[in-house]
Amino acid sequence: MKIGVLGSGIVGKVLATGFLKHGYKVMMGTRSPDKLKEWAGQNPGGRTGGFNATAQFADLLVLAVSGNAAADALRAAGTANLAAKIVIDATNPIAEAPPVNGVLRYFTDINESLMERLQREFTSAKFVKAFNSVGNAFMVNPQFKGGKPTMFICGNDDAARKTVTGILDQFGWETADMGMAEAARAIEPLCMLWCIPGMLRNEWTHAFKLLT
Ligand SMILES: NC(=O)c1ccc[n+]([C@@H]2O[C@H](COP(=O)([O-])OP(=O)(O)OC[C@H]3O[C@@H](n4cnc5c(N)ncnc54)[C@H](OP(=O)(O)O)[C@@H]3O)[C@@H](O)[C@H]2O)c1
């Protein structure tokens, strides 16, 4: 499976490197491929290019751009290049306004997530929320004394969620499948919760686990 990672930030780089490590063919997309020269030098198996070329290349896409640029990045990727493809959505709708007492502010509200907005605009893509609720240092094969952490996922396509669950198995996660896209209303704010100990006490080395 060929993976196209939209985004040149730390999340894009970490996930792209993780997919390469697990044997996938990977291309990273950005508006300015120069930004990825160092990554390309360190990862000779990986390709880099624009958003559109990356989406054309990919069988499965990872969306790893800032939340307020998510729709623009997907438009630049080209609607036709998203058709019938899984889009793993790692974004969070973080607003520009500063956090309040360590709590990030979002530009969405509790009854409408960013992923639902994206799914409505890009109807032919199969969005699956994942990787948004943990810091990038723990996205690929995290090691915690408390065992495997839990990644909460959701999306409207059952088969797409199964495919992403398989990827999360390889990436060392236990998956909690929360069903349809509306569940992103609950999963996106997990990033707020994850960041609070960091903002208040500079503690950034944790992940969520669902006990049953
Ligand atoms: N940092 C973390 O540990 C973490 C953890 C979980 C989830 N997340 C989420 O993951 C996403 C990526 O985070 P990040 O920290 O790696 O990077 P970021 O700084 O949030 O985003 C960088 C990316 O956004 C793109 N971008 C910015 N403005 C754009 C525009 N107007 N049009 C198109 N693209 C635009 C940039 O494109 P260019 O490449 O063209 O500059 C770049 O690829 C965010 O939504 C974040 O909330 C982050």
C-alpha cells in the first residue's frame, strides 16, 4: 500500500518515517518541498512533492496539517485524488487564541467536529480519525510501563476503520473503535485533555488507555 502524508510538520515526519519503517512506500506532501530536504536525506526510501502529487501517488492518505488549513490542503490535494481513498485524519481544530489555564481552544464546538466538516466537503474520501490524541513522540510503537496505550478512532466506513486498526496494530496500539464520524466530537477534544498536564506542569509523556 502506498501512503501519502499531507503535511511537513513533526506529525507528518514521524508518521511518514513510521510507515517507511513498517515497509510501506511513502510520499510526503507540502506546499514547499524544500522544507523536507533534511527528512528526504535521512529517509532515502521516501519521496516528497506537492499536496496534489502526493495524493495522486497514494492509495491511503494521512492528513497531518494544522486544523485550520485542513480543508485547503485537501482542496490542493485535489478532490479527484481523494476518491474512495482512506484519509487518516490526525488533525485537531486548535484555534489561534491562546489556551486558558492550560486548556486549548478549538474553532469547532462540541456538536460538530472538524472531521465531520471535512467528510461533508470531501464526500468521496473515507475519513478515519486517528493519531490526534497523543503527542508525536508516541505515535509509532510507543513503550509505556502500563502496557499498550489505546488509540480512539472513528469514521463512517467500516472497512476503512478495519484497515486503520490493522495499521495501528503494526504501530503498537490497541484500538478502540468508536463508530461513525460523529464520535470525532469526543475524540478531537482528547487532544485538549492530553495537553493539559503539559501546559500546567510540563508533563508530556503519557497516553490514554481504555480499561475494560
Ligand atoms: N504536534 C503533535 O505532537 C500533534 C499530536 C497530535 C495531533 N497533532 C495535530 O496534527 C496536525 C499537524 O501538526 P504538526 O505539529 O505536525 O504541524 P502544524 O504546524 O500544525 O502544521 C504544519 C502543516 O500545516 C500545513 N499548512 C499550514 N497552513 C496551510 C495552508 N494555509 N494551506 C495548506 N497547508 C497549510 C503546512 O504546510 P506546508 O508543508 O506547505 O508548510 C504544514 O505541512 C495538527 O492538526 C495538530 O493539531 C499534532
